[in-house]
Amino acid sequence: MPEAILTILKFCFLGLLYLFLARVVRAVYRELSPDRPAPATANGAARFGRGGGRRSDQPARPFKLKMIDPATAQIFPLGEEVTIGRAPGCSVPLADDTYVSQLHARIYVRDGKPFVEDLGSTNGTFLNKDRLSKTMPLHRGDKLQIGQTVLEIVQ
Amino acid sequence: MKMPTMSGAGPAAAARRSTELGLVILAVILAAGGYVLTALAKGATLPADLAPFAAGAAGLALAAHVAVRRFAPRADGTLLGLAVVLNGIGFVVIARLDHNLARYQTLWTAVGVAAFVATLAAVKRIRDLERYRYTFALLGIGSLLIPAVPGIGQEINGARLWVHLGPLNFQPGEAAKVTLVIFLAAYLVEKRELLSTPTWRVGPVMLPDPKHFAPLLLAWGSSILVMVREKDLGSSLLFFAVFLAMLYMATARVSYVGIGAAMFAVGATLAYHAFGHVRERVTTWVNPWPTAQGHSFQLVQALFAFGSGGFAGTGLGLGSPGKIPNAATDFVFAAIGEELGLLGTTAVLLLYLLLIGVGFRIALRADQPFLKLLAAGLTTILGVQTFIILGGVTRLIPLTGITMPFVSYGGSSLLANFVILALLLRISDEVARRSDAGELHLPPPTDTGTAR
């Protein structure tokens, strides 16, 4: 077999290998893309058929957390899950509030709706002045008091 | 071929399965193509056993695919394809080096696929594994101890890690990898909070209560001790790294990594002074050239192989990777480097990168701490093992013999890797089943202690 043909075949083989890689990357990308928080989320989820877990009826604008007291007006986007606490690893770190537990509460989004859950904090989590005893759904305008900090759900 | 139906698994699952089927078919075509290329380079004819080879490869790969459709329809669609293509490339290189070994590798691949199917069929819920944590710990430590038993244990290349039973040779340490990670995941999830709250003061550092820590140290210490006794450096490094990684992932405490690194430094220094073969590995790593005909012959031959491969390699069947001792097992990456060049080795690295990335993504998406930690631990095994052997062969770190997952010749290793693959797919399927069903009224259990 002439060497030239073997060289061509070798590059064909390597090309096929990279084609395989490209297809894996495409499959991974398709799995990841519905997760991106964008207005296209709802359409994306329906198109790729991610199932009921993430489908929402209205193309909902993502919920956010707004810091009201102290009135820094800082905004925290609500991803799939945010943790609130004094620990530096929390998505909403409240290092200066000594009434906040290390891991105080968490908010997660299921089916486009946010829920809040107290993580066994010492001083409790208050939703509109009521102390949380179980996981509760959140709505726009709800106020969460954690330690001495107050956060509002905005959209 | 009629595929088993997936009752109500949903369009997402169907899409993942057709992705998987496409990748698996492409992987088989790649393996068959490589096999043909090797034969063409040696003579001008197609290999005589092409038909049985292609049929066998396609049969095994499709059997695995059908098993996933049947038992884990919602699982990730890329893992199996990645494993099949790595396995296929490995087989082509092994067949090119030694036809005898290739025959055994065929057999071992069949056993591996059988174990893959059996694991998927037997482990219906991952949580069931959690209940048998101490059984798994005992199994792991037991299988590490077996090779030391006189009569059954056998020493090959200076390391006593084989068990000889009739015509079969196997390394029980490979099974221990999987069972010890299952134990660690279950134990760490249970004791996570206790381990991440330091209450015991030693000088300036706070450590967790030794009471909760002792079983871990015991499991870890005995595995390391056994490994050192059996002179298997690669595996002890692997165990140590996986142990440390899982401890960190469970507790999110950097101090464990610091303490672990210090322990590793002490251990490595002691091993360097105590064992001749460790010293030899370090000297050949620092400068292999003075002993190029002696101790570092293997490493130097591997470096020459990479060098003569160049950018695109000599072509399959056209190099001379046979000059490297153990080219089919630990040094298979050098053989790939010689015949497929930088392009081929980069592709292999990318395959591993994707495999490990997908594994960690399964861990990130998992909604229960045990699933999360188990998926991350199993993926860490694959990742660290790949790093140790590829780093060793390319002289990035001192060489410690360990197999290249899915690629190297080696039955026990292939078997263990297929079981790891099956467990990862099972976890992925379980998580997808819950999130697809949209159990929004049952909030997932909190797993706030897990590092993310």
C-alpha cells in the first residue's frame, strides 16, 4: 500500500476521532443549554423536552433578592439554589450580621417558583413576620427576615 | 434491531438515548477503522478477522447500550460512547502490539460489559448501597489483603498485587477502589457535620473529634499500609488522593487538604528513604538519561516514542512502539503518541476530560448528598488515575505503574471501570427520574454541607 494513501487514511481516522469529540461536546452543550438563565429558558426547555421539572407556563422573569435592611439595595439573582448565611461559601453571605447562622436558609427554584427553607438556624427565618416552620413558596414582594437583615423578593 | 421501549421516559430520555446510540455506533466504526488501518500498514489486504472483530465490537457496544435503555433510560447519553471509544482505541493499539493480549482483552471487555449490565440490573436504587457501607468497607480491605496471602498472591514486576486462581490472574485492588469509595461516600455523608465542626484543639489547629475520625483513618491507613507492603505506589497514591478529595468535598474544609498534603509530604519522604524502588523512580524522573539502558529504559523509550510520533504520528501499525516494555499496559499512551502523534494524544486527553466533566456534572446535578459524593468520588478515581499514569509516562511526575482507564490492557481494571461507569449512569438516571417527574411538592433533602 502506497505511503500517501496510508497518510490520507491516517488523517481520516484522526478526523473521525475529532468528529466524535465534536458530537460529544454538542450533546453536552444541548444538555447544558436549557439550564442557562435567559428569557429563552422556557422555549429551550420545551424544545429540548427537559420534562416537567423546569417547564414554566409563562416566560417568567427570573426572581431576585433585594437587600432592604441594611438598605444597600444589593441584588442577588436566584439561580437554581441560593444559600443564605454567615459562612463565606453562601451565595448570599451575611458576614456582618451576628444574628445569622452559618448556614441559615436556602431558596431554591422548582418549576419556575421559588421556595424558602430554614436550615435549622438558631434565630429562625421570618417570612412576612411569621417564623418559618416548614418550606414555604415565595411570591413577589415577600419579605424575608434573616437575623437583622431583611430581603425582598423582586422580579 | 428493535430497541426495548422506554415506557413514559419522556422526550429528554429518548433524545439522550439516541445521542448515545449515535456515539456508540461512531465509536465502533472508529475502532474498526483503526483495526483496518493497522492491517493495511502491515500488508495490502484487509484483516482476515475483520468481520468477527467488527461484529464482536458492535455486539458488545450495542448490548451495553440496550442495557442502558432497559435499566437506566434517563441516564446521561455521552458516558457510554466515551468509554466505548477509549476502549476501542486501546484495543486497536493492543492488537497492534500483541495479538495474544488482544484475544484476552476481547474476553475481558466481554466480562466488563457483562459486569456493566449486571450492575445496572442489580443496583436498582443507589441508596441501597448506602446501607451496606461497612460490608463494602470490609470487602475493600479484604480484597486489598488477599494478594498478601501466600499461595494465592503472586508477585509480578516487583509488586505483589495479583491473585492467582487456576488460569485466572486478577488484581483485587481494582475492586477495592470501587467498594472503598462507596464506603467513604456513605460514611462521610453520615458524619459530615461532625467532621466539619472542629472541637478538638491540638496546638494552634482545631481538629474534629477523633472519635468520628478514627474509622476513616483506619480504613485509609490500612489501605495505604497494604499498598506499601505490596509495593504498589500508583494505587496508594490513587487511594490517598481520592480519600482526600472526598473528605474535602464532604466537609468543605481546606484544613483537611493542608493536613493531607503535609501527611503526603512526610509519607513520600519516608518512602523515598526507606525503599530503593521509590528512590529509583524519583531519580529516573529527575534525569532518565544516565540510566537510559538501565532503570529508565522504559521511560526513555516512551519519550523517544512521543518524539518520533511528532504532530500526526507515524500512522497506525507504522511505528515501533513494541520497543517500549509494557507498551500494552502502563505505557499504552506512549504507543498512541508514536502512531497517532500529538493530534491523537490530544484527542485521547479530550476524551478523558469530557468523561470526567460529565461525571462531575452528574455529581453537581445530584439532589442527595450520598449520590453527589459517590458520583464525585467515582469520577475522581477515573480522573486521578488518568493523571497519575499520563503524568508518569510523559515525565511530568515520577512514574508509578497504574492502568489507563478503559485503554490499557488489564482485566480487573477494565472490569472495575465498567462498574464505575454503570454506577455513574445509575446515579444520573435516578436524578433525572426525579427532576423529570417534577416532584415539586417534595423538596429535595438539604445538602448544605457539601462543597460546591
